[in-house]
Amino acid sequence: MAISIYLSEKYPHKHLLPTDAREKAEVYKWLLFATTALEQPLWRIAKHTNLYPEEKRIPEEVDLARGDFLAIAGVADQHLSTREYVLGSSATVADFVLAYTLDWANEVGLLETFPHLHAYMERMYQRPKAPMRIVEALRQVGAVPS
């Protein structure tokens, strides 16, 4: 998130961080929401399925983390039910962080019950200069089969 904010401030002509204080606060709110409420359970899932050594993995943690994600993702799904982007009609740095986080959630099967989040993520990846999706990047480095 820090790098994203830094780049948004370094290149103000890209308009990824609003200059209006209220709108900037909204961007910060959604950046923090994505990285604390949504990303944290994803890290727990990753730790207990892939990152920790087998003997340290706790399957119940995966179930708890899934529940945590599902319990809070509805907030973002509802928010994006009437908006193209987090702040309305133009993408900000919050959209890039949120879309990446949702792509990760999609890879572990957590977006099925959130049609607005899924549609939003797809819109973000259809943008002309969108980065590779997570699975594409992993395939490129040979981390997952083609």
C-alpha cells in the first residue's frame, strides 16, 4: 500500500489520488479496508495451506479465515453495487489495491457469493493497462502449471 500511495503522489498527473481532502480520505479508508479487513484473512489462508511447513499448518485456521473474509466482503460488495469504481466514475489507487486483493480472493474461491465484487474485479482487469492477473504471473514464473 505504501508503494501505491508513493507512486500516486509522485505522479499526480495520473489522478490516482484525489486532491480533495474528503475524497482522499475515502481513498485511504478503502486502502486500509482492503489491506486489513480483506487481505489479512487471505494471508492466513496462504500461511496454513502453502507457506507454513506442514507440521505448523492448522486447517481450522483456513476455515476461520474464510469466514472472516466472507463476513466483511459484503461491505465492499454492497458499496460497489452502485459504482463503477470505489469513488464513483474514475479509478484511484484504492481500486488497484482492491482489485488485486479481490483477484487473490478469487483464486482461493471466495468471490462466488459476491457478484458485484466479481464484476468489479473483472472490469478492473479489462482496463487497457491492467497488470497480469495473479494466476497468469504465477504461470509465467512456473509456479503453477499452464
